[in-house]
Amino acid sequence: CKVEEENGTICIHHNTHVEDVVLPKNINSTNDANMGCLKVKGEEEMRTKQYHFIIAAEGMNSSLRVKYAGYATLEKRWKQMKQAAKLSEQWEKQVLEEQNGIEDREYTVFRGNSPLSDSEANMDGVSFQTWGEGKSMRFAAVGMSHPKSCIDGEDDLITSSPERIEKQVWFATIRDTELTGVKDPEERKKLLVDAFKSWHDPVGRLIDSTPSEEIIMERGVAHKHSVFPVFNLSQVIHYQQQMAMKMSDVSMHYSRDFSGPGPILLFTGDAAMTVDPVLAQGFTIAMEAAADLAETLEISLSTNNTIFQKDLPFDPTQLREALGERNQRRYERMLCLLRATDLVQAISQPSDSISGFLSNNLVRPS
């Protein structure tokens, strides 16, 4: 396609499990030193396409995050200590475990799509979120609509109808082991409706109108940390292979030439950081990150360094610098959001007498 002609090979791997990134065996040019291919589960042979830039958007349990997150933190520490930038066996395990740590937020999240229209739900196009006083109870709803699809009988083509389908997307949180321990979806829904029955309209009706088998129940969890892109992936892979041989008492010397940095590995969405759904910010953060990434790539691809213009439509070094600056912006933005979330939660759903006084007299005045 035209985009690939201008910018090189672009490929989306979906419905597959990417296990690892593999570097080229022979480095014949600067271009090769900046590339890598993907190893997909269930496939004996490696994907032959090579990439300069790999975006991991595999969700909270990203296999690439588990394998490579944390090395950027190590590199930052090396520079602060003014030591040689080499990977340290001493830090590897504890840093990787900490970077990939998942925190249990001690409540359960229920999600559903109510078939009620805007008029039936009396929401008048207004989204809302309401907080309870205990058990980490919260409820939020957003009205959504999309064109009704219809199938052309002659060619079986799916087309859009002028008629629109409205629904109310909602989520509820609660800390109640008795409710979450119920296996039957219909019985669990009845208990959920009962837990929120005293709340304002249309909370109870939105839950009750949603088919029980379509209500998703998930434990409220979040990553402890967001993760940085990996810009020295070649060195990291070389180091991991050396450690693997050391653990298995293999005395052979690994002679892979890692004179180049390898491909850029960037995490986005829940793979970058799964956040506490207190203020329903996960989707917003993901959209912001995607838009910011698109803008960064557009600027980078429009800057053509004469050194690389014969082989590439962009300068890999300039791209790394732009992505590094972007990540710092995203880090500061997320830090601000998470601090605001913790503050709102501490005041609105207090766990001690002082914050309880503030909540009852300032946040929730009678």
C-alpha cells in the first residue's frame, strides 16, 4: 500500500501470542543493527519480516513486558552512579519483578452494556460516576451509539443503516467476597442489583437490564509502575542469553555482534501500565498515548537524514530521541493523573477518622 511504500513494512499481529523478539544473525549494515523479527507461539519458523520499531499492545499480561521491562530503569541508574553502562546480574531479578509487579486493589469490577436507550435511561446524553461511602463502591455510565448494520442479501455485504443503536456502557466496583464468590451469573446479578438498589436512578435499572451472561467480572488490579521503552534491546537480549547459559552451566561463548542497538521496543495501553479504574481513566490514557505516539511518528518520519535516506525513509537515531522525549511527557502526565486519583479516593472513600471527617463535611456536605 502507499503507506508502506513511503514508510516501509507495517504489520499488525493480532490474535497471536508474540513470545519474543529475535535479532538478525548477521549484521551487514547499520540498517540491520537496528532491526529485529518476532517469534510467535505455535510457529516453528520465525517471522521473516524485520522491524525497526515494535509496539507491544498486548494488555496487562504482555509477555514482552514481562521479559524486557525494567532494563531502562537500570540504565538510568547506571548513568546516575556514573558507572559503565553494562547490565548487572545483581539487579536483574528484583528490578524486573518490581517493574512487572501487579497490585491487588482489593475490590472487584463489573462491566456491562445495558440495552436501554438514552430516553429509557433518562440520561439525556450525560455521563456520570457516583461514589459510595464504603466497600469501595462506585458506579459509572456512559451513553454510546453506533449505526445499525445490515447485510446486503445479494452480495452479503455489511452496510450501515441510518438507524442508530443506543446503549449505556457501565461499570461498578464493590468489595464483597460473598457476592463475588457466587458462580451462577443470574444469582450474582441479583446480588449486584440488591447492593446498588438504594442508589439514584438509573443505576439499578442499568444493571438489571443487562443480560447476566454479558456482565463481566474482573478483580481490580493495577501495575505498580509504568515502563519505559527499551532502546538497547540488542544488549539486553545478549545479556539474557549469557545469563541463561551461565545458569545451565554451558561454557560456550556467545559471539553475537551487538554493535547496533536493535529494534525499539515500546509498550502502550495496558501493556505500558494498567491503572486503577477509580476514575475510569485507563481508556482515556490509552487514547492519549496513541494520539501522542502517532504525532511523534509523523514528525520523525517527515525528518529524513541524508545518512539514511538511501535505505530508510527516516533516521532511527532521531526516532529514538523523539520517542524518549515522548515517554518523558507521558510519564509526567500519568504521574499527575495517578496522584489525583489517589487524592480523590482518599478523600471520597476514607479509611481513617480524619479523612472521614473531611469526606462527610466537605466532599459530601448534607
